[in-house]
Amino acid sequence: MVMEIKKHKIFRVFHTEKGKMSLLLTENIIPNQRSFDEELISHDGREFRVWDPRRSKLASSILKGSPNIGFREGDIVLYLGSSHGYTTSFVSDIVGNEGFIFAIDIAPRAMRDLIFLCYERKNIAPILADANKTDILRERVSAVDVVYQDVAQKHQVGIFLKNTELFLKEGGYALLALKARSIDVTKQPKQVFMEVRQRLEKELTIIDYRELEPFQKDHCMFICKKK
Ligand SMILES: C[S@@+](CC[C@H](N)C(=O)[O-])C[C@H]1O[C@@H](n2cnc3c(N)ncnc32)[C@H](O)[C@@H]1O
């Protein structure tokens, strides 16, 4: 079956229809290789990877209607909480071979898988570190165009603001995938989202906010710009 691949309104993201499903795609920068168990779709001599919104808060934010996620071809990115690299691998397609990602995670087990991903994808550098320890990150990370954070832990907002302040270029984008239950299990997620919004607004300009249900329970995405 020949599928029609269309450009998405999000830069360097594509989409197609499969039956009743709408699939989000990126163009594979390492053709003929799967980075995870994703489906590959070939079309007109190009190859696309299917991006699962249930595994990626960034994909779910796009499917929930975010008009702009901030990433551009050639961008330098600080990705805090890369884990095994699922979402990082799609960001790697979006920024392309001219772009670069500093991929940080605190867990040695996740880092082991991430290192294998970095052998294939030359635009990602794996860094085993605590995102909260910016004095150590400072020795390894340069100024960046985008900060993306998904660390799912109690002090996630403080960590985000600290890294944004230190590494994000003027006018750069900062994306926070927020897990309400990691901040306070006793509060309603919407209450946590509102409190975080008020805190972020003091330091950044929020350009988009999405709750990520049904793809991600009790999560939201803030997309901000440095003032
Ligand atoms: C929800 S997972 C990230 C999933 C990943 N962003 C994706 O979409 O493929 C959260 C990750 O944050 C990492 N993490 C938690 N606290 C951290 C910290 N202080 N510094 C760096 N990584 C941290 C965890 O080890 C875990 O791998």
C-alpha cells in the first residue's frame, strides 16, 4: 500500500494516515536502521520513523496541538532525562546531522543503552550526570538553542529553571514535560500544573501549555521562551 506522507506544521515532522490512525513521523537520519522497535516507512527514496505518543511526551504534545515545539535543523540541545533515548532519537532526526544533543541521565542502566544509540546517531553525546548539579554539567555543556527536560522528580521545576538560566541562549526555547505526581501525589494534577505555571511565568515567557491525556496520564508540557 502506498502511503501519502505529508509535512506536519511542526518543522521537520511529518504525518500519514494508516487505517483510522494518524501517525507522526520523522525522517530517519540513519536510513535502514531502527533505533528502537519503531516501524520504518519508505517513501520516494526517503525513510521515515513512526513516533509513538504513548512513549514520548514530545510526540504527545504535538498530537495534542502544540503549534511550535521550538526545535530547528542545526540546533544545539540540552536534553535532561534522556533515559534510553527514545524521544532523544526523534529529536536527533529533527535537528539533523548539523545539530547536536547533550543527552543527560542520572541512571547508569539507561546510560548503557543510550551509549549504543550514540554509536549510531553521531549527533548525540551521552552524559551520565545529575541534572541538578549544574556546576558539573558546566564543564561539559555549551550554550544551547533548546533545553528539553523530562526528569519526573520532585525538584523538576527548580532543575529546569537552573539549567535554563545557565545554558539557554537568549531567545531560545525551553520545554518542560511535567509529571504532577512526582511533585506532590496528594494534590490534583491540575492544581500542580497551575502552581508550576505561576512559578515559570516569573522567569520565562510561556508560549504553549498542553495537558497530555490520553497519551500520558497526569502530565503536561510547558513550552517557554527565554525573556
Ligand atoms: C520519564 S524518564 C525520561 C524518558 C525520556 N525523556 C523519553 O521520552 O524517552 C525520566 C528519566 O529522568 C532521569 N532522571 C531523574 N532524575 C534525574 C536527574 N536529577 N538528573 C538526570 N536525570 C534524571 C531518570 O533516570 C529517567 O531516565
